Amino acid sequence: MSVLEIPVNTIDGAATTVGGLLGGRAALVVNVASRCGLTPQYGGLVALQRAYADRDFTVVGVPCNQFMGQEPGSAEEIVEFCSTTYGVDFPLLEKTEVNGPGQHPLYAALTAVPDASGSAGDVEWNFEKFLVSADGEVVARFRPRVAPESPEIAEAIEKVVS
């Protein structure tokens, strides 16, 4: 199954597929949390969204509560936090398990891709980033401490946007 065919639910509960959500755009898929030391990365993700939105690119936030319970809120609380604190204007999915026996099929596909050092497997922490091309290929993986503003993320995005 192509990554684009994987079913997902938006944060408001609407059923779609990854392809339906992306609508022909490339995307940086990021597992996010509102009570993490890396939460300020939302600012950089919003900046990426705005910088590349007119070039068929979007960020997709995937709230996850698997890392020390750092995303405990309801869907409404997550949306409120993201919009009022960081001005998030990119799509958010429902709270999702990214590792373990309840791992969402999207993350089963994403985590099969190695990072720059050649390591695949489980998501290490909140704010791990996966770059997906418009045709559904997972082309890059960035570990949590790689900031959204980093040159390596910008270079990778430049290779997949129009």
C-alpha cells in the first residue's frame, strides 16, 4: 500500500487518507506534543508552512502522548493550544500512537525509512520529522533535535517542492 492510501483521521475526526489530506503536496510529517522541551519547534514548523505553502508543501502535525504523557489534552485543547500559542495553520491529525503494538500504519511506513546515519525503527521522541514527496515517497527522516529551521531540512524540502 502506498503511503498516500493509508487512512487517517484529522484532529476533528474527519476520515481521509494521507493522499486526501495532502492533496498533491509534499509534507513534513511531525509527531508533536504541547508539554515537551521541544514544543517551541512549533514556531519553526509554522515558519516552514508559511515559507513553502505556495510551493505545494504542508506540515502535518501528529499529536502523540507516548513520550512521558506530554500530549495529554483533548482534540479541542490541542487545537486551542496550537492556534493560540503558535498560530498553527497546518493540518493536525488525531492523537496517534507512533511506536509499539498500537502503532498507526502511517508510522509503520514512516519508521521503516532510515535517518541520515542509516538508522530506521522507532520514533525516538516528540518532534521527529519525516519528509514525504507529493507522490507519497518517504524521502528523508530527521530526528527530534534537528530544528525545523535547519539547513538540512530546507535543502530536503527544496528537492521535493515545485
